[in-house]
Amino acid sequence: MLKMTHLSKVYRTEVVETYALRDFNIDVKEGEFVAVTGPSGSGKTTFLTIAGLLETFTGGEYHLDGVEVSNLNDNARSKIRNEKIGFIFQAFNLIPDLNVYDNVEVPLRYRGMKALERKQRIMDALERVGLASRAKHYPAELSGGQQQRVAIARALAGSPRLLLADEPTGNLDTQMARGVMELLEEIHREGATIVMVTHDPELATRAQRNVHVIDGQVVDLAEDPRFHQQQARAGAPA
Amino acid sequence: MFAYYFQLGLRSLRKNPLLTALMVMAIGFGVAASMTTYSVFRATSNNPIPQKSSQLFVPQIDNWGPEDAQQNQGEPPRAMSYTDAIGLMRDHKAKRQTALYPAGLSIVPADASQLPFRENTYGVYADAFPMFDIPFKYGRGWTQADDDAHAQVAVIGQQLNEKLFRGENSVGREINLDGRSYRIVGVMDHWDPQPLFFDAVNTGGFDDPTQLFVPFTRMIELKVSTNGNNNCNKDPGTGWDNWLHSECVWLGFWAELPSKAEADAYRSYLNGYAAEQQRAGRFKWAPNTRLRNVVEWLDYQKVVPPEAKISLLVALGFLVICLVNTIGLLLAKFMRRSSEIGVRRALGASRREIYTQFLIEASAVGLAGGLLGLLLTGVGVYGISLIFDPQVARLAKLDVPLVLLTLLVAILATVIAAFYPTWRAAQVQPAWQLKSN
Amino acid sequence: MLQIKPILAALKRHKAGTILIAMQIALTLAIVCNALFIIQQRVDRLSRPTGMDENNVLAIQNRWVSVDGKDTAPLIKADVQALRQTPGVQDAFATNSFPLRGGGWSTGVNLVPKNEGKSTAQTTLYFVDDHALAVYGAQLIAGRNFTADEVITADPKDIKSTAQVIVTKALADKLYPKGDALGKQLYLGGKDIPPSTIIGIVARLQVPWNGTWSDNFNDNAMLLPVQLTSNYTIYLIRAKPGQLADVVNSAPAALLKTSRMRVISGDRAVRTYEQVRGDAYKNDRGMAILMGVICVILLAITAAGIVGLTSFWVGQRRKQIGVRRALGATKRDILSYFLTENLMIGVAGVVIGVGLAIGMNLWMVSQFEMARLSIVYVVVGVVALLLLGQAAVLAPAMRAAKVPPVEATRSV
């Protein structure tokens, strides 16, 4: 489903070259729920932006749903984002000028879908996240958890092959965070492929598989001494 | 605090030079367009003799009848026939009065090597000088006795005195007009009422300063015809005498009536005069007369050129658009800084202080716009001669009041335009922007 | 791709900016329509033909000094003689006025003797001699010119009519709509004034005035074969091709040589016809230029306002543009979003603006004797402003389209 091999991403300024990702390898299978963890600045967010075709990469290969994406132009990348990927952001990123219904509609509009089908899908998606009654509300009138549910509805409405979530609970309190996680798990059980970036190890454990990123590389947790230290610390009584 | 806010304003304006330049230019152009056209409007709608404008009156008498008056909204002719002017002079019902007309005379210099030339010349009665408050440098106007004697005397203007006598006191000397010698009794000081109210009919209100006055009675005796308009409703017949006693209108007439009571009395006198003409069979219609003071007369004569009104109107619309534009740009500018406002509010700035800060910033924009506007107004005033007659264009000046008005309008307009954006800025909640977006 | 509904929803949340742009467009449209209309009217006016061959014509205004009007006949005769013999002069004649001079005679013309009331036609009178047609360069389309014998000498206060007249086609058609005016009679006064016979018709000759009051008889002119004895004489001179510049100096000099007791001074004493035309239409041309300048600045300021406010919106919405891109919007989608948004505001603006434009015109009609606004100007103004809006929004919209999708993941 999502396969990166020897992928690298370099940020160049006039004086320095910074490797955000180097020799990055990952293979996410269809139907998997993968959590990408790592300390801040490790490159996990860069990975997500490249995975979501929000940014280009410098070297290596990236196959998404069997398609090599490095040579696609901007329009083709937009089309893939629109049809195959659903995004869930830490800051929800709802459009404040639009109400809930119109927000969920945004990706469907760009797909050029018929009005009737759009309406059907929007209501289905809102139903699914339990916010059908709030369709006419504006984002500012909703709680953080509700906003994130709207964002999830927006991601689901287009029936994407791949859901990318970036710290989906980062801006939420514990109770709201739990609700959002349960929703993601439910979506996964229904067959969606989910890649979630988080720095929260507890959250990561709820995924099927964990991938750890340090200094722009995927590390094998079993062999990395840092993993043992961390495990030890995590295991220690607080 | 003012200095602090002013400094903040300047810094913020420097931060967005393009937006600032846009605003300054919008205000500058808007103000300049309005002020340029206003300078013309001000000159043409000026009260030429404010101290007496409510005491000097133009009487009108309908000697043509309803059929002609109908084509003129029922108004009597704008000028007077010789018959009526002499009748009013003879009755002498006002404190002072004069009939007048532009006389077609030429000045023949004593120096035979110089060519004859013409200046604006009017035939008037002796009363005209005190009536119109005409200032004298040397000598004075002639007397009623001179009028009665049809004396060959003249009052000349300062410029003409300069030209003929090198500015010396020329009272008592002679001036040759069309081959006849006139004795100079007075030299006027600078006298250039604008609009030229006493002969708005022939000049449209604007002409070079009058340089020569000669007795009306002498001009008639010499059969000097008018240099202005002559309108006849029917054939006056052949020759000077027939024309003089015809119903052709070609004379101006002014009466000085210092109080309302006198004006009212004169009004009824005019009606009485017209009724008498009706009884005598000369008028076959009911009296139809008017009595207008200087301001009413100039308004009726429409001395303000339609160009001046239209362009003032368009320029005002222009200013409004520039202000709408400024409101939009200020809104953009202020709202872009909502995070700054939130922080300031969080740090204890009251709404009032936010208001002050942003209004002062707007005033700075207004001041800059005003200065640009001033420059452009200068250019505009210079370019006025493009549109208006030189006689009108020469009156439009960039003087101190106009400079002050330009700056005031610019700042005031900008501050008014800033009210809404400032209000919006002051609505920003404290620290709201510090939280995530 | 149309996104009208969501754009409307978004605009509702930005009422102030939307209203400001719409208002600016509306006011600009109102003023630009009327300004264009004024320009067109003035240009129409100043492109009216005089009926003359205006090149190489010179006008001199002369006033006699110390001469009684009735004694001027031999002096004028000598002047005309001197002018015709001046090198470079092709022909010359003395008259009372000429097209666009600004002042002249006008009178009513009738098919029957009539002294009072409304006349069949209004016309200007030009008192000329047999050389006039040659100097005007006017085109005689029917009949004949005056002969030298027909030219009489008369005082302006005594002359009531002449036996022969030449009229313009406009006047002939007004008097005799069937087109058979040649040889027919007309009356310039009551029963005591003898009728005149139309002996010739010229294609066109304008009246001396260019104000609105003479618009309804702009081309009604009548030539009478009279040498006026008057203190005040105008000489109209045709120079030989290419010699006008010399004649401007030599003609007044020739006049002063015959007699010095005259005044030829002031701005308007000696004017080439080019200057005459320039003086006559100074206000019209100036007004047209002023309105043109105002239109250009106004459109520029409105465009600048749109650029400014849209740039602000783009800056404010960078994040949501990024989100849209992340959700699959192409660059074109973003570009068309802003273009559509502007178009909608523009349409609202022009709808109001059309009302304002018509209202403003109606008000000016009532105040300044102006004509009704033609719908063409409204349409031109509407199209121009909508295009202007689209052009102005293009740069900020392109900047918006360049916002990278990764902007969605950045926190502000």
C-alpha cells in the first residue's frame, strides 16, 4: 500500500544541508494500522508530509498503492491526495469560514462529485462520527473533540485507501482523545489502512505495529540500545 | 503616550510599504482632485462684495410681455431697455442708483508712435463709485453735476495709469478716447471684484479688471453703442434714436437699498412703475418685476460654470471612493495585526488605548496623504487653465487657507475612514491569538 | 469548476471586506460610466465640422478708432484691397462673424412676413461679399455665388434683409423640406421688410456659437451680400498653401499700413483658424481630458484596492489554502476560487453601480442640461470593471495557488 525505499529528504539553505530523512525504508500493507513514533525533530512529520504527497522528496523511491509518485506533476498529486488519502491533522484544520457540512464537502467538491452523491456521503460520514446534528454549526461553535471528529468525517467522506493522522489527539484532553482513538480503531476494524504519527508511546501501543524514527531513519527497536533504555524508563514505576 | 503611538504607527507603516503607499496615494489623489476643483468652485462662487452684497440690488422689469417671458420661466429680460433705465434714474427712489453698459471706446495714446488700444470700459453714473465701494488712489469719482452736464471726464484704473502716466498722479490730465479728450478726475486703486458682479450678463462673471469709467450720459450723447449684448424682441426700426427708444434690452441697472424696508419699498415702486406703463399703454400685461441682491443675482446668472459644478461633484465622488478604498486597506492592515492586538490587550491595554493607537496611526497616513495631496493640488491648480477660461483659471490659487484645508480634509477623511477598522481591531479579545489558531 | 455556494458562505463571514470592495466597484462604475459619457459627448461636439476648409484661414478682429461707424465703408474697402494684394494671401473679405467665433447675429426666418412669435427656423446671419465662399472653402451644392454688383453697403442698424441670400443645406431643408428651396423666398421680418430669394445653397456652415443653446440650429446659416459700415470689422483671410505663418504677421502689418487709427490687440485679435477652434472647444477638450484622467486614476485606485484587500485575504487564509490543497485541490482550483469570489463581489458591485450610474446621470440631467446616459456606456463600464476586478485579483490569486499543501501541517 505505502512503500518507501532509500528515501531521503534534504532541506538546503545557503549554508547548510539538513537531512530530514535519510535512507528511510517503510512498507505499510493494506489494512494495517501503523503508528510512527519518535522524539520531536526526528523526521516523523516530514515522513507524513511526504507520504501524503504534501511535499516532494529528494532521493529514493515511494510507491503508493503500486504507483511510483516521484515523477507525478502537481495536478496528478492533487488528484491522488483527493481520491486516495484522507488527512487528520493535529490542529484539525477545519476551514473557519465554512460550517461543518461545507467543510466535509470540500474534498468531494474537488472530486467533481454530483450534488446528490455528495450529500449522501457527507451525511454518512457525519453520522459515522456522531455529528450529523451539527451540520449547520461553524467550527468555532464546537469543542476540540467535535472539531477533530468533523476532520475525521472529512477524511472519511471520500473513502480514501489510506488515512494519515498527525498527532490526532495532540490538541485534545484525555477524555476527548480517547473518543477519537476509539473512532480510529473502529475505522481500522472496518478495513481502512491507517498511518498515525505520534510522540505518545501509549497511543502507539494501540496500533498494530510501531515504527520508530530517530534522526530521519527507521530504527529496529529490538536492536537499538535506546529502545531498551526507553522501555526500561517506561516500565519503571512513576 | 501620543509620541509612543505615533512611533508605533510609523514603524507599522514602514513594515508594509506597499499597502501604506497605496493608502497614501489613494488619499493624496482623492484630496487633490477635490481640492483642485474646489479651488475653482470657491473662486467662481465667491461673494465679490460681502460688505454690501445684501444692499445692492438689480431690478428687472418685463417690457417684452408674457409670450417672451414664458420661454424664460416667466422671468423678465436680464437687461433693461433705455426707456426703463432712464425712467428709474429719473424717479431716483433708491439711496443710490446707476445704469451702466460696456462702452466700445478705444484709447489713443498721446505718443503718436504708439498704437491705439482697448481696455474694459463702462459708462456709469456718479453713484456707481460709492455704491460699489470702488477704492481710489488719486482723486475721486465725478459728481452728479458732471452726469447732468454730460461732462467729458474719466476715472482710470491703476494699470492704465501705470501704462499711460507711469503711475504718477494723473488727476487733471487728459486722456484721448476715440479722438476726444477726457479730463481724468480719479485713479482707482486695485479693484478686481470676482465674480465681476456688476456686469455678469455680458462677461459671464469673469473678465479682466475694468480700467476705465466714463459718464453714461456723455456716452449716450456721443451715440457710443454697447460692447455687450443687445437683445430685441422685435425690429427696433432704423437709426440710433429709434434703437435707443425701442424695447431692445442692453443696459445693466443697480440700486443701493441699505435696509429691508427700503428694499420692500423699492419692490412696490417697481410694480407701481410697471403698472403705470401698463396704464400708459406701453405694457399690455400686468406688472412682472424682480429685485435681486448680489448673491441672488449671481446665482440667477449661473456665474459658476457648469464645468466647475460637474467636476466638483465628480471629484467628491472620487474622494468617497478613495475613502472606501482606504477603509478596506486599513482593515486589512489592522486585522493582519490581530495577534499583536491580542497580546497588547493581554498585557493590559484597554479598548480605548487600542482605539487611540490605531487612530493615530491612521492620522499619520492621512498626514502623508495630505502632503502628497498638497503637491498634486499644486499640479492640479496649475493644470486648471486646461479646462477653464483663463479669466476663471487665474482665480484658482493654492493659498494658505486652501493648503490648510487640504491637510485638514486629508487627515479628517482618513480618521473617519479608520473608525470602522479601528473598531474591529478593538474587538479582538485579549490573548485570544496566543492560543492556537 | 463552480463553487458558488461555499464561496458565498465564506463571504458571509467576511462581510466588511466584501461590502467595501463591492461598494468601491459600484461607485467607480457610476462615475466611470458618466465620465465616459461626458467624454463622448464633448468629443462629439468638438468633432462637428464647420463646413470650412479650415487650413490656411486667418481671422483678424479690427476696431476703428475716432471714426464714426457710418464713415467706415471706404476704409474697409481699402483694407480688403490691401489684404488681397498682400503676398501670400489668396483671398480675403470683411464680415461680422464666422463659425466658432463665439459671438454673432441670430434671427428667426419665416416663409411668410412675421414680426413676433415663433419662427419656422432660427439662423445666424453672416454679412459677406462675393469672395466669402472662396475664403471659407465652403462647397456650393446648388445655385450660384453672389456677384460683385449684388453686394450693397449698409449700416448694421439699418439692414433688415437683402434681395438675394445663400443658405446652408440644413436651413434650406428646414424651410423647404421637399428640397426645392433654390429660387424660393423667405422673410427675415414683418410686412415692411422685403423678402429674400435663395440663390445658392452651401453644403454646410456652422453658427458662431458652440454652446448647447445653439445646438438645435448648429448648421443653420445665411449669407447676405452686405458690406457693413461699422466700427467693428472682422477680416477673414485665406492664405496660399504653406504661407499662413507669414500672413499671420504680414496681414495685420498691411492693415496698419493703410491706417493706424485702429485697434488690433488682445488675445483674440489675430487668430489662425486652428486657434479659433482651440479657443472655442477649450472647455470641451479640457473636460474630456479631466474626465479621462479621473477615469484612469479611479480605475487604478479601485484595482489597487482589490489587490490590497485580496492580498490580505490570501495572507489570512494561507493555512486554509494549504488544507484545501492537502484535501486534493489543484492550483487551478485555488486560482478559480479567488477569481470566482472576485467575480461574485464584482457582479454585486456592478448591479448596485448600474443603479447609481443611472441615478447620478438623471440628477445631472436635471441640473446641467445633459443628455440621458446611453445604455452602451453602462454595458462598457460593467464589462470594464468586471475585467478590471479579475485582472486585479490575478496576482494575489496566483500567490494563493502557490501556497504549498504542506502549509496545512504547519502551526501558526
